[in-house]
Amino acid sequence: MANMGLFSGTKSSKPLTMSVKSLTVKFRIPYYTHWGQSLLVCGSEPVLGSWDVKKGFLLSPVHQDDELIWSGSIAVPIGFSCEYSYYVVDDRKNLLRWEMGKKRKLLLHETIKDGEVVELHDLWQTGGDALPFRSAFKNVIFRRSFSLDIERSDGLIQNKLEQEDSVLVRFKICIPNIEEDASVYVIGSTSMLGQWKLQNGLKLSYAGESVWEADCVIQRGDFPIKYKYCKSGKTGNISLETGANRNLNVDFSNNQPRYIFLSDGMMREMPWRGAGVAVPMFSVRSEADLGVGEFLDLKLLVDWAVESGFHLVQLLPINDTSVNRMWWDSYPYSSLSVFALHPLYLRVQALSEKMPEDIKKEIEKAKVQLDKKDVDYEATLATKLAIARKVFNQEKDLILNSSAFQNFFSENEDWLKPYAAFCFLRDFFDTSDHSQWGRFSHYSKDKLAKLISEDSLHYDIIRFHYYVQFHLHIQLSEAAEYARKKGVVLKGDLPIGVDRNSVDTWVYPNLFRMNTSTGAPPDYFDKNGQNWGFPTYNWEEMSKDNYAWWRARLTQMSKYFTAYRIDHILGFFRIWELPEHAMTGLIGKFRPSIPLSQEELEREGIWDFDRLTRPYIRLEHLQEKFGSSWTYIAANFLSEFQKGRYEFTEDCNTEKKIAAKLKTCAEKSMLLDSEDKTRRDLFDLIQNIVLIRDPEDSKKFYPRFNLEDTSSFMDLDDHSKNVLKRLYYDYYFHRQENLWRENALKTLPALLNSSDMMACGEDLGLIPSCVHPVMEELGLIGLRIQRMPSEPGLEFGIPSQYNYMTVCAPSCHDCSTLRAWWEEDEERRRRFFKNVVGSDALPPSQCLPDITHFILRQHVESPSMWAIFPLQDLLALKEDYTTRPATEETINDPTNPRHYWRYRVHVTLESLQKDKELKTTVKDLVCASGRSCPPGGQEVASNTRDKQQVASSQEKNPISKPLSGVPQKGTVAVV
């Protein structure tokens, strides 16, 4: 209502009214919430909060049959349009979660009359719904060689409502994977939908972005209706969506809707499933490489994968790790730069089309010298860099002045300049520890500009690092594009940490807490109690620019990969953090976590905090551990502060100080026992505490991991023991769940939304209960290794019972291969044969090809979206490739922090490509399981090996029995 006199300047005893034409939009969505939670709509227009969730439009719940329906109505003007999404909030409108996928679009055509009601029937969009639009599917697997013409635009009303008792229903379905010239229909129980006959059904038109739509006027008396969507191919084949019929009912009691817009999500089809091969880049062997796999070798690997029926090739991290400039850098998860590629994977022959003859001869000589059983990390890297420098000296101006290099440089200079400067300073100061670099210890843009300026004496050294990164980019880009065109997903690996002496910690020190961290508490540590020493992320600081460092990192990865594995996804929920002075993992805490407060402990009768937080060292402990040499230990490391009670002296009151002093003692031959044993015993003493006092707040405490194992705990009174046991269990298994969930929902979406790559999460080990619901919500694909089941009480996982949103595999790079696992434990082998194979027979001591075939078949027949096999496990399908000792095929030994990552496949890719028997065996496995094969691998499987197995007696060969692995109903499907 408006008083027109206010505008005319005249007085009016009767205010005039203006009626604005409007319609009613009613939102309706089924969604189950927890107590205290509500659903709201937030969108681009003020009436929906202008993307401010606090101002969003709250919906109201009502139970209908077995569903909880959230709904609400708003008035909008004629021709209204907006974008919107649904959000879950608490009673104060604090954001709890939001739906994934693209923003919804609403466009109301101007022919919809004043006063009409438009009802929107939506479905909550999960992370799984967004998967088909990730580049792995959109640009690779579902990549079309044809284009679809848009036949209608959103908002177009094709039919008129001429009768009062009719309703216009807009059917809308998303179909990411469709063949050329296919048609989409909706058929159903009413005559307007063909009464279930396709020829009379309602044909949908393409509206863009994989969406098909059609409007249909349905009479009031035809409701409720049942319907389904279907596809009709050009060859006449008809594909009707799976599952129960869809239902549509309308409440005609009052204010009935005249328009119903259905957003029916994805067309329900059999879940898409694929298979892949996993191999580290350094492990690949080809006839062209120099002692290590190279990026251009990926083209050969892709060819082999396609002909073996694989849609995916998975690598370990490929970033530069040359922190120490020695073989320690073979560890691929400790990057020097999260943006730079590793020079190790450079093909030097491809650096120039006019390679001088002397350099060609040098390359051929190096190829022979470096063609060893395993990677010689130091020699290989040194040789490649030396050759690259010679080529650079001859062609630097030609390459660096080219438009291709200039484009690369302009797109990457933000990380490329600091990286090149870091490499120069590392070599100049002979250390990557930037705290030792004098005035360059603290990074600044001004210092960087001077360091890399054209006037500097070392400018060519800086430019050489640009040059190497440029060629690495060119070579990997060529391989990545080749994989895309062949229908193969190239999957990278995102390490959870960075090296503490890295470009990233130098340039962005505020993003890291320079203590140390690991992914897990010390039950996952190696036998020596060592930790990996990554700095902890400062998530609070990272959030200030909306995680720009992470977004840049993922954007860089997406230039080459269409999928990635998040290493130790638990790190995005919480990390196990250690003080900088720690050398083992016991005296740590979770970050973030809710500590025990002094007030809380005092309420429980715990008050002697000095006793609980100081190392508990009694005379008898010293005598028990060190025997007759206890007096030497006490005199050099400890002081007696009470009768029979000791404490460490100031110069050795941390693990690092103890190690340093022991080294001095050992050099002077002052130790009776070995240095290692003495260090372990002293570490046991300094770790003999019950509570860890928070260094930032003296009134907060953390229970020491496995505190019940300490003599400090054992000597407490029963009341204190019971209280501390209960609080320990609460800290580690209960009180953090909601905090960790909220932390992951802040950090992980920043990763997922920064690129369109498909994301998988490594979720092995002791997983808090909050993890899998969050992964499901965000559309993250989990990992299942048969020998590491997540279900309690199981020794071996059951692939036929895996969830669809998983990657399944018999082994991975962090454990022994399938063949080595089979051969290393006779009793376990018998249990597997009995419980998994179902045979009481004595299993063979060697992992024969039939055993391998059975286990691989279990995995390809599982419901998992992906079955990805280490190349070593695939080679075990043929005896010819099992001559190498199985133990030599292990990529990593997690118990050894100084493991040398140097495994090379003992057969070249060229030889594998010629082996038609192995390719046929693998492809038969994949195709017979119903998994998708890339173009060229889709023919019907010959099942040669299966026929051979069936021909033999099941009593003689118990592993020939059929397996169950049908995808279960109710899973989220990529179609």
C-alpha cells in the first residue's frame, strides 16, 4: 500500500492503493534433519537472502507417509528469476551443511498469471549427484564426439492452462551419459504420459547442461500419477530407469498449484563402474627412459590401459621433492613445492629437435648406465639435470623468448619465481633449511625481485629452473591430453603435508604451525617410534582468504589430472600434532580438539597436575632399565629432586636434546649400551606421563596416548585411574566428533570447489564416526583394501558388500603386494582360503595366477565405483612375470621412515603392450564384471580363463565358484 499524496504534494483524506501483480512460489523438498535443525532456501534475490544464509527463507516440516517434507511459500513478481540452493541450519540460522552441485535456476515465464501458485518439487543434491559433472566423467568417460542442440530454454511454457481443473507439470531430468541421436521420454499412468507405452509417452527436449525438460497439462482427476523416465537409442534399444515408480500427488484442498516444476535429479540407471591401474611414475619402465619412469611414458601406459579395459591410471605424487638433494628425497609425499613438477620425470631427449650429436651420445650412454633393477635416485636426477643444462645453454634464448614459454610463465609466475629462487638459495647455502639463509631467511617480494632480476650474476641459474619446469609442463600436458582423448582418467595424489623446509613454508610461513604433525596417533608409527615431521596447517589463517593456497594448489593439479586421491583425508578433520622438539609420536595431541580443563579435572577429584604432567622417574625405574649403568645415566641426564625421584636436567629435557647429548656421549665412547637402546630407554622415561599440559594455556590438558601403559598411571590410586581412563576414552573417541565434522565441512569444500576433478579420499585405519557421513555428503569416494577392513570383527573385507562410493583394491603402495602378502604368513593364508575362498584344502604356498585371478575377480565384481589394481598385482596373473621375488615389488615400507622409494617394474611397457594374453585376461575380467571399458575395450569378454576354470572340477579348484557382486539398491549412482 502506498500513499500517493506523498508523491503528488497534495493532501488526501483517502490514501490510494497500488496492487503489484505477483505469484506464489512454493518450495517443497523431502529431507531428514536431526533435532534442532531446519532447512532454508537461500538465493540470489533479496526475498531469498541475497546469498546471506542468515537472511534465507526458512521452511516448515511435515510428515507425509515415511518422508519428512520441508515446504514454504513466498510471493514474487511476474517474470521472477533467481538462483537458489538449500541449506541446513541450527535454531540460530548458523550454517550446518549445504547441498552440493550447481546452483538451481528458476525462471518464471511472464505468461504465468497474477495470483497463480507455482510449486517446486526439488530433491536434495548430494556430492554424489555432482560427480557426473566432474572432469573425470564430463571430459573423459562421458566425453561426447557429438554435440547436442538446445531445443528449449528454461522458463518456456509450451502448453496453456485452459481448464480450471488442470495443472501444468514440468518434468525435468538430468542425464549426463547419453548416446548420439537418443531420445528421452517420460511415461506413466495417465494418458498424457502414454499409459506406460513409449510410443505415446511425453518426449523431452534438451535444455542444456545434460538436462531434458517437457511441459505437460494433466487433469485434476488423473492425480496421483506414477511415472518413470526412459531413453530410446537410435538402434531402437530402450532403457527404462531402474527402481520404484516415481510418484506425483497434488493437494487440491486449498490454494492449489497450477504449475508444478519437478526437479527429479538424475535418471536412475545401473550404477556406472570402472577399473584402473595404479603405478608410481618412478616405477614405470620403458625403452626410452633414463633409469626412471617419465611423463611421456604415460602415453604408452594409457595405450596398454585402454587395451586392458581400464578407464583410469593412478599415480603417486609427482611434485618436486628435492629438499635434501639425496636419495631421502625419493619419498614422494614430502614436497619441496606443491606446484613444481619433479625434474626426475623429464625426458631429456624431447628437450630439443636439434639435439647435438655429442649430447645424443651422452644420453645413450646414460641410458645403459642407469638401466638398473631399481631407481638410482641421485645418479638419475644428477644426469638429467646435467644434460638439461647443456641443452639449455644452447637453446635458452630460443625457448625463453618463445610465445609458448611466455604464456606458461605469465600463468605460473606466482609460484615459479619463488620456486626458482628457492632452488638457487638451497644450492648456494647448501641447505633447504631457510632459517640458515641469513637475510633471505624471511621471504619478501622485494628480496625476491632483486634475487631473480636480469641484472643478477646468477640470472641464468634462475632461468634454468624456469626452463626445466616449462618442459615438464609441456610433456605432462601432452600425456594428460592423450589420456583424455583415449577415455582414460589420469588420477593424481594430493599429499596431506609439505616439507618443513619447502618453498611453501618459506613464502607463506603464516599458513603453517612450525611444530610437527603426522596423520595419525602413534599406533600407526613405525617400530622405532619415528614421525614424519610435517608442519601443521594453520587453518584459521588459511580461512581468511578462503583457502587461496589450497585453491591454487588444486587448480594447478587440474591442469593435468581429472581425478585425485586425497592422502590421509583424516587430516582435514584433525591432525596428530607434536611439539617441535619431539622425535617420536607419543607426546602429541589432536588439532583441533577439546582439551580437558583444570576445572573439569578438579571436579573429578584430580588435582596433582605436577605429578601427572612431569616425567615419573623413580630409582627402581632407572635400575630396571639401565642396570649397573644407572648411576652414569642419573649423573649425566637427571637430577634427584626428592628422595628416590628424578627429573631431566635442563640440557636434556626434550627428546631432541636427549638425542643430541647421546650423540656426544657415543662419540666419546662413554655409553655402556648401544646409542639406540639408551635413547629408547631415555625416551621411555621422558614419555612416562599421564597428562600433557597445553603450552598455550596452562589450565588445559591432553591425555597421553596409551596412558594406561605407563608406570606413572599404574602407580595412581584406583579412583584417579578410573577417572582418567574414562576421560581418556571420551577425549579420543567421543568429545571431538562434532568439532572434527565442522572442521572438515569448512576445509574440504574449499578443495572440492576449487577444481572440477573427481576426488577420492584415503580413509584407512581407525576412522572416527564423523568421517564417512561427511565423505558421503560431499561426494568423496572412499578406499577399501581387503586386508584392512574397516568393519569391526572382520579379518578380511568382503568386496561384494562394499559401498558403491568406494575404490576397492587388493593392495596399495603402502603395503606389500598381493603376491608378497600371500606368501608371508602361512596361518593367515589358511584362514583366507577357508573364510574367503570357502575351501578346507591346504592353500598353495605361492600366489599362483589362479589365486590372483580369484581375488581380482572378487574386486571387479564388487559394487565399488572403481576397482583399481597395482600393476604388480596384475602381473601376478601370469607366471612369466612372477620370477622376481615378491618382496622386491613393495613400493613403500611404512615401518621405515628412511625407506628408499625406488621400485621399478621389471618389464617394459613396450613388452607389456605386445603381451596379448595378459591384456585379454585382464580385459575379460573387467568386461565380464559389467564394468565400463574405454573405446576399443568394449567388446564382449571372451572369458577364456573363466571357461578354463569351469572345465576343471570345483573340488579340485575351489576358487572357480561364482562370486556375488551385484550393485545394491539405494546407492548413489554415476550414470
